[in-house]
Amino acid sequence: MRLKYSLFILGLLLILIPYFINIYSIYRLISVLLGIFLIFLYFIIIKNKRNLLYFSIPFLLLIITYGGDFLITYILNTKPIYAIENKSNAKVITYDSLFYRLFWCDNSFIFDYNYQKSFACNSKYLLELDINQLLNNPKETFKKYHNKFIKVKGKISKIDGSSTLELKAYKNVDNSINGYVDFNDESKLVVNVKSDILNKYKIYDYITVIGLVKNYDSNNITLKDTIVVEENLYNDYKIEVIEKDKCSKDKIEYMENFYTYCLNNIYLDYGFDKYELSYAIKDGKISLDDILSESQITENYQDKLYILDKFNILSCHNGINYLLSKDEKINNNLCEN
């Protein structure tokens, strides 16, 4: 008789004790499962009965203990028992359970029901990795970061629709402009994004993404549950004006309805990349209104002169515009011609 009750009490203790231990350990789960097994033995072996109801006891106990685990985790912010821990670093840990995922973000808990969220922690908690470093040995990289969230910065090599992009390792090209680099086609990082944020980006743009390292195939790594870290890299720039050694007084078409006059080119220097003004406008990195917003305006009849720090823009009444050197005296015949 004592043996019978001892088996039941031991099983009950093995189930209950893990709920009072707030650390993640596989031994907590083993303890609960072992306790369920001992209680099952109590009804089947000790009582020596073959009622089918007894065979449903393990399933009922699994449901009860799983539900209790979820409620205690939700109410008391404890670490779950029925979950697999994936530690990205000391401040970002995920606990993958059957119907939910729990993000542990530097002592804060965020529930992800039915795995609907992407990365839920603050991006500052992850160390930024360079795409060249990440793809130097993609197979080893996958082993190291599998089922972990990583933050990666690199250049976009391909955009596929509104939800997928690719990053490849690259090397800089001497005196390259407009963000151009040589991509290494031997491996790539495939990033699946859940939003249409990619409309803001173009090929050769720098981008920072956070995602879960999930799949590996032929040197290609795939990230899921991904977010894009918006850094506004292309908001700050310096204007560099390249004047002609000798002004020939000829106007040269620069872009639609715009001509240069005694100028060779205008560049926007972002510090990490240099873009031609015409390309940057076409690429959507800047608009003409952005440039003109910082200008002073003088008018001559229907013609307007926009005075900027490094160059001037003459807007003629006939729709033709000129990019002019600061040293160039305004020729009233330009608009007439």
C-alpha cells in the first residue's frame, strides 16, 4: 500500500517541482514527463486494471501540464518548461513551444502567438555582422547561427518582388560611383521580408536586416522572420562639384530638361558611397525639391535662379533648367536659347 502511494506522490512531486524552478533546463521537462509516466504506472500497474480510461491519463496530464506551464509563464514571466531554448546572445533568447514562441529581450518577455511576429526585440541587442564575414564560410556560419537571430549589414545584390532580397559578399571597385561593387556569386544570403518596405531600396544599396537563420542549401543561407532595420543612411551627404578645366560655354544635357553649363558633374558623397546627382535623383535617394529647399531664390521675369552653397540652378520659363558653377556669371541669353 505504501509503495502504491509513494509512486503516486513521487510522480506528483516530479511534475510540480519544475514549476518552482525559474531556469531553462531540459531536466525540468524530463522531470514532468517522468512524473506523468509514474502516475500512469500507478493507475495501470499498481491498481492492476485495464480500463481504457487509464490510457487517456497521460494525454490529459500532458494537456494540463502544458496549459499550466503556459499560464505560469504568462502571468509570472518565468521560463517555460515545454519549449526549446535558442540563445542568440546573452540578451536575446527565444523559447519555441508548440503554439507560441517567447522572446526574452534583456529580461523582458514578449509572447509570439502562433509564430506571427518577426524579430520582436530591440535591434540594438544584436551585434552587427558584415555580409563578407558571414559568407566567408557559409557552411560553418550556418552551423554556428542555426535557429538563432542575427543582424547583418551588406549590399543588395538582387530584389525579387516585394518580399525577397539577396545579399552577396562583395569587393569594392576603385573609384566606383553609384554604389557599384563586384559581387561574389558563390554564395548568398536570402532574406524573406513580410512587408513592402523593399520599395525603398535599390540594387547596390546598403541594408541592415535581422532574421532567423533557418535553411542552408548549396552555400546559400536563408533568413526567416526577418525585419529591416531602417537607418536612413542616405539622408546625410556632402555635395562635391566637379568643374570643367576650361568652360566652352556649351550646354550639355545632364538629365531630362536639365543641362550643365561650365560644369562637369555633381556628386553626393555619403561617406561610404558616392553618387552622381542625376543617378541619385533617378534612384529615389534624393529629390530636386530636397535640394531646392535649402536655396535662396532670385527672379528675373519668369526665370528663377536658385542659389545653393556649391552650385546654382537656373530655372527658365520654357521648362529648361541649368546647373551652373558658382563662379559663372548668369547669362540672360541661356533661357532664351
